[in-house]
Amino acid sequence: MVYWMGRDQRTADNWALLHAQELAVKKKVPLIVVFCLVPKFLGATLRQYSFMLAGLIETEEHLRKKHIAFFLLPGFPENVLPAFLVRHKCSVLIADFDPLKIRRRWKEAVDSRIAIPFYEVDAHNIVPCWVASGKQEYAAYTFRPKVRRLLPQYLTEFPSLKRHPFLFQGKHYATDWESIKTGLAADNSVSEIDWLLPGEKAAGKTLRDFIRRKLNFYSLRRNDPSSDFQSDLSPYLHFGHISAQRVALEIRKTKANKIDRDAFLEELIIRRELSDNYCFYNDNYDNCDGFPEWAKKTLESHRYDRREYLYSLDRFENSETHDKLWNAAQTELVIRGKMHGYMRMYWAKKILEWTESPEKAMEIAIYLNDRYELDGRDPNGYTGISWSIGGLHDRAWGERTIFGKIRYMSYNGCRGKFDIDSYVAYVRTLKHASGL
DNA sequence: ATCGGCTCGCGCAA
DNA sequence: TGCGCGAAGCCGAT
């Protein structure tokens, strides 16, 4: 029995792994976990690779204790996985679910090259993506009731992973992580981060810290970039170091104010799973063709509006705009690998305002997001950027230049909502600490 | 400080 | 067919 691990890189609370173990026990066969390490993945840099590999080292260790063999296979899945399955006489393949196009293509390619049953388990969402809705949802308000209705059935406790009763007897060596790391072809010009530790254990600690220190202030202060009241869980959720279902269960158990729990659960469940819904049902999640019709129309009619500021990718990347708030957000992204959630919206909308076209804006925003964010290449990233630039899951607002009816965000608006100078000063301390 | 208008379309009720 | 309302706002009037 083989679990092909993709985006759910953990041993606890993983429905794909649990299902694989259940089937393996029933068939009285050993259980293997395989991870295909591709040399290049949508512009990922050493920053993301090293966070991921550290998590996988911990995964291998946990699996070993559970008598489950772990194989790290360097190469593209369609090239390495079919031969692996034949070599070890595997009878069933189980993968976790991922709506991204590249991952779906890999699965199709593998499927066409193997003769054994191949199942997919959504281990990432609480309500499996295709169960929650059979179509692309228009907005959160259409998605919310569908998920709410199904939560009692899906937001349940997990069984624990058992020590596997059937040992893998084939040839198996512990992974040589050092040579894997030195052999990485990833772009090493983006530095690793050290303020957030990778892996399942660190994810759990981050969750407990959030509940203890921040949850009770969440609804009021989560949108204040000058203070530290975000959960910081998104990198862990992205790599699957922690399960969203586990987070939801733990949040529900706390005695925090209902208003704060609800605000957090809305983001964790509804908004996050809506992102998967969008990417799963719309192949244009990473470009302007995915925008709703009203937004395409309004952006088109403002395509040739005069832009007061026009910046190249370089100027954006180096935080060289005229706007100190935008520059601070970009600097936070580059240094820390995680931009404050509220600033992500302002940041992307300004890229639309200061580039020659929505297409170019999408390209730049996605490039910078995927290059520097620890949680880049995630459905949440594509969906958030499409919300900001293309009105996705949003409604039309007062018409204005460049944006048309896309919701606008302004420097003055931010000034009324939080202390801009304090945020800029905080980013300056990051910059000094990092030696830039 | 607070309020209303801006503006689109989904989904449900009638 | 009508109606309520939505993922994070802006702006001008009061």
C-alpha cells in the first residue's frame, strides 16, 4: 500500500495516510509513504524548499517509529513513481488532493502509466473539495451555507495513526538528507527564514501560542499590520504541517470569545476552502481569464486609463515605489517570507494601479508572492490576488480610474484604520536585524 | 465619528 | 420576477 504524499506533509491528522493504513491493515500488507521531490516547482526558492525538507525529515522520523517506510524519490512523479510501484509490487496507490494544475497533471500522467487502483483523498480541506460544492462558487455567501451544512459530518475527531503491523521487507535506506540538500537545483538567492520553525511539532506550538496569546483579540486586531495578532499558521497549513481540521477542533475547544473564534474559523474554513473551490473549478485561477464577467468588462473599459505611476518588476521587487506603506509591505515579504494578511490586499491592488495592464499586474503579483512567501504557490495566494486585482468573490463598487468597479483601497483608508508609521518602523527593525 | 450611496448578480421566496 | 445581501472600502456630506 502506497501513500503518495503531496501537499499534506504530516503524519498526524492526515486522512490520506489514515485511509492508506486502514486499507493496508485490511489487506495485511506493509505501508509505504512516497514523496516525489521535483527539481523545480513553480518558482520555489531555497526558502520554501528548505522549510519543506525540514518538515519532511521530521515526517520520516515519525513514520519510522510507526513502522511505515518512507521514500524520497528525486524526480518528476510520472518518471519515477510508476517504476517504483512495479519494483515494490505495490497494489494500491493513494494520493492526497491538490487543486493546482501542475499537481493534477502529474496525477493524470501517473494514472496513465500504472495498472493498479489509484485513489485521491482530500486530506487538506475539512469538507472534501468536491463534496462541499460541485461547481465554482460565486462568492463566500454562496459557499458558506453548503460548508456549514456539512461541518457536523466532517468536523470530527481523528483516529490516531497506529504502529503499522506489517513491516516493509524490501530494500530501504534512511534518506540521505545532506546529499538531497546539496543536490537541490532551487534558486538560492532568496534566504531561508529563522523566525518560524518548520514541521509538525513547531506548527502545534504556533497554534497553542496563538490560542493563548492572540485569539482573544483576533476579531478586533487581525487587520492591524502594526501589531502581532495573526496566527502565523498559513505556512504550516500550506505545507500540511498541520491539518486545518485539527486547528478548527482546537479552536472550538477553547473558551475564547465567540466573536473571535468565529472570525478565525471563517478565515480558516470558509475563505480557505473557497480558495480550493476556485482553483479546482477554474483553470484560470492564475490569470485574468478567471475573473468574473463584470470585472473583466470593467477592467477592459479602463485598460487605457493614464497611470500616474508605472513601475517595473525590479522597482516593485526592490521596494522602490513612492509609497512607504507599500514599500514596507514588500520589504516585510522579502525579509520575513510572510506579509501581513491585510497588507496583501493593499499590496496587490497597488500593483494593479501602478502597472500597464491587469495581465502584467497578475504576473508581477504572482511572481513576487510565489518567490518570497513561505506559503507561495497556494490556492489562497492565487485566490487572494484574484480577489484584489480581479474582483473575484467580491462585488462591484463605485467606478474610478484604472480599477473601474473593482474595490479600491487607499493609503488614506489605511491611515484611518491603523498606525502606518508604526508598521513602517517595525519593518525597518526587520531590515536592520537582517543586515539589509 | 457616522452614514449612505456606489454597483453586480446569485439564490431563494413568491 | 423581486429582493436581500455579500471577503477585508471609499468618499463626501453631516
